[in-house]
Amino acid sequence: MTFPVPARPYPFPFAPGRTALVVIDMQRDFIEKGGFGDSLGNDVTRLEAIIPTTAKLIDLFRRKKWPVVHTREAHLPDLSDCPPSKISRGDAPLKIGEKGAMGRLLVRGEPGNQIVDPLKPIAGETVIDKPGKGMFWNTDIQSILDNKGVTHLVFAGVTTEVCVQTSMREANDRGYECLLIEDATESYFPEFKRMAIEMIVAQGGIVGWATPFAELEAAVTQALAHA
Ligand code: C5J
């Protein structure tokens, strides 16, 4: 059974029980001062604005007992899963693995690598440490989703045009139906967010669908009022 969620480019067929929420990289390293995003010279305050909407989205999935997956961009402490090209890229004062204000940048277990407090995973939710921008490369996510019978994915998180879009493209290529929640994703560059969403929904939804959280919430409420 599916029900329609108003979305671009046309209503998204939401499949209750077969849909997981994927919250990409809402970690301190990207959202707070002193982390990786800040070290690259970005205005990180833009990203914290989506925390309240993302929290409501997570709450909706928790109330319905639908699966929630959190990802973190995270490397092993010895950086053996981080290509040298990724470490050396750019002219930032601090590189991946070096010590910043919240510990070593983008390294598993460091304070900066943790998901921000208001969106902390709870027991039973999946947390994936991914060494790449996409969530499938070098992770167990495919088998985890297969075991849960997931065929549809709702996406949130940061940044829209980097890890969110890469993960959504990877998922789309693997046959998942993908919906991006527009006001639960953000970029350091507003025009990149806008264009990433346009790229996703163009050509009849070549990568997937996009809609604001209120549309999803209203459609769920209407379709499953008594569930
Ligand atoms: C970036 C991400 N922007 N989570 N990572 O490097 O989008």
C-alpha cells in the first residue's frame, strides 16, 4: 500500500512500513564552530537553522515506529579509510585528522564527530559511519535496509549538494524511491541548495522527489489517522 505525498515533480508514493528516514551528517563537525565545516571557511550558522524541522521529522518517524538511520562522515583514527587526496585537498589551516576545538576533525569517536544533541539517535536506531560523501560506499547500509525490507527513503541533513545529494543519487541507482525534505536540508551556499533540489526533481524526478516537511506530515496524518 502507498499513499500520495504532494511533492515535486509529482506526488511521492509513500510506502508505510517500507520507508526509512535517513538523516545525513547532522554532526557537530559540520554544524558548530570549531569543526570541519568551519575549518573550511564556511558560515556554519546557516546549518543549525534546520535542526527544529529535522527534529520534528525524526519525531514523526519515531511515533510511527518507522526506521530511522543517522549517518556521520567519519574516519578511523588511523585514517586508513581516508584517501590521501581527501586529506590533502584545499588550503584549510586544519586537515582531516588534525586536532581542532572539538577534537580530531572527522575522526570517529571525537566530540566533533557526534550528532548534535537535539537530534541524538535513540536505542534501536541505525548509526552509519561513512568514510565517503555517499552513504553506500564502504558501509553496511544496503544490507541493513534490505533486512528491514526498506524500498523507499526520506532524506534530510547536510549538506544538500554534497553528502545528501551523493547519498540520494547512490540510493536512486540502487532502486530506492527517494524523497528529500526541503526544509530539513541545508547548504553553506543557498544557491547550491536550490540548484541541487532542482537537479533532483528535474526530468521527471531523475534522482527523486522533494517536498517541505508540512506536506509529508499532513499526508501521513490524513492517510494514517487511525493507524
Ligand atoms: C561535506 C557533507 N560537505 N556531509 N560533507 O563535506 O556534506
